[in-house]
Amino acid sequence: MRYTQSIVWLCGLAGLLADGRGGAVAGASAAGPPATTSAPASTRPAATRPSRRPLGKDLARGWRQYQTAWGGRDLTSQLQADQQLVSSILASDPAEVATLRDLMAREYERLAAASPRDEFHCGRLASRLAVAWTKVPLGKDLSAIQFATNRKRTCEEVCRWAERCLGHFAAGVDETYRKRYKILLPGTVASMMSLIPSRLAMMDEPGRLRERLLRLRPRLEEILSGGQEGNFRFQEQSEKLYKALAPLAKVQGDKQAVRKLLLGFRDAYNRRDDKAFAALWPKGHPATRFLQNRPLSHKIEPSHWTIVRWDPVYSLVQGDVAIAYVVSQYRTRDGQVHPVKLQRFPFKRHKQEGWRLN
């Protein structure tokens, strides 16, 4: 049987494959080959590290001035340096910003290791790391795999550093700082809150993030109410954040159910387990109809004999539908390994059967 009639077609899965940017492959049909995106076999989503290159003049100068200003006590210089650094980050090449993040992270670790720890300065630098993580490559020139992993990574890191900033501020900022930075402090809290909601959908465990941020809420709202200007805007950011957090315990459960099905697909495929494979879809689904006449072991072709790599990248859940992306790799029966590709799997929640592949 021809390559185009591989297991992906035979099991009705051609529609599950995508270009990694959220849409189905144009013209995908049961008669077409699976959409694949090649990448080195050693590339793993969890180990992906943004490319780096030396800082350009503007970014190097911005970081140097930032360190100098915040090592002193001149408020005007500090605020100007802060604004200049953020502007430089947003205007610079992502590979330069990746180098800057390394420098900033080392400085953050130095501050965080101090005893006693200065929560204000730790939180301040963590907030700038959150901003720096918004700059990662997401262009059309990336492979589907790199695009997906970069998208996941930037959302995770922005949320991680924003939460870390909020945690430092909530832990207790010296009253001297509260008076001196009466606008900067609540403004920074509000800006970190504004970064989180749009990135929550990419998180693997958004429910846990929700729990941690809920514990911080009383202290954070106390800080937000301390500013003399823009209080309404600051409070509005808090309301938006905590409204976005409200359903995340349920969303986390949905994501876990989707992940379990993904791993079940790999296991059922490799074990040739007809019963487990059929249970991944709702009863009577076209993808499993062939099992009425022929077992899974007879449908899997030698060209896609074994799944040797199966790394879920992320899942997106909206109501009763979900989409998950997996970095996968197949091996032929005679031991030849296919290129790595990105597969897209749709899911649907059913009243009686719960989450199933769709």
C-alpha cells in the first residue's frame, strides 16, 4: 500500500495534522499525506533555548544605565532608565534580548540570595524579566515545531516572572519604598497583572497559578490602592486578572483529561490495543469504524510502525472543545526513523463519555 495510505489516513487522522500555527492544513483529506515539519531529532520542546547574540549598542547602553541608576538614589534617573530599558527591549532583536535575559536573571539571583532580601528590588527586576520574555521569535520563517515551542515558552516565562514580581511585592515592601515609589509600585503591579490573562490558555497547570495568585490578592490590592493617581485603572487590571483566573481550576482538569488521551493514543498505537484505541473516540466515530472488520495491528503500515517520540507541547481548551499539539516521530518496521513533525489533535467533550478525540 502506498505511503499516502499510511496509518494517519487509515485511522481517519489526516484532519488531525496541522501546520503548527492553529489551523488545519489546507486541502487535508483522507486521500492526502500527513502534514509534517522536519526538525532535528534532538530538538525537544522542554529543552528549546532561544538563540542568542551579543547585545547591540542601544540594549547594552540601556542595561548599563539601568544598573547605574538603580544602584543610586536619584528618582528621576531611575524612572528614566526604567522607561529606556523597556523601550530598548521592545525595539531589539529577540536574540539580543535573550542574551539580556541571561544577564538580568543572574542579577536577579544575586539580589534574591541576599540576606535580608530586598523584596522591592527583587520584584522590580523580575518585572523587567517578564517584559523581556515577551520578545521571542514568532515569525513565519520558523518551523512549525519551533513556533509552537516558542509560543508556549514565552507564555510560561512571562507568567512565571510576573507572578514572581507580584510575590515579592506582596511579601512586604519597606514603607520607605512605598512612599518613594508611590506611583511606580502600584503601576508595576497593575502592569504585571495585565500581562497574565492573555497567556493563561497556554499554561499546563493554570489552576495552580490561580491558587497562588488568589493567596496574594489581599496584599496586592492593598498596594494598588496606595497610588495617588490612576487608582481606577490599577483596580481595573486587578479585576480583569482575577476574573480571568476564575475558571482555571476546571480548565486545568480539562487539560489533564486531554493529555491523558494523548498519551493513551501513543500507548494504544504501539501496543496494537484495539479496545484502548477505540475508547479514545466517542462510540461509533469514523476514525474507529474500521475496527469492526480488521484489528489495529492490520491497519498500521510498516512505514509508520512505532511511535518513538511523543511530546505534548500545549493544549487549548474553550468550553467543550480543545486542540492539542504534539511533537512526534515514527519509526518504520525495519528501523528507519522519520523526521520529527508537529501533529494537531482536536477534542470534544461529550455529556456521557467526557473528553474524547474528535
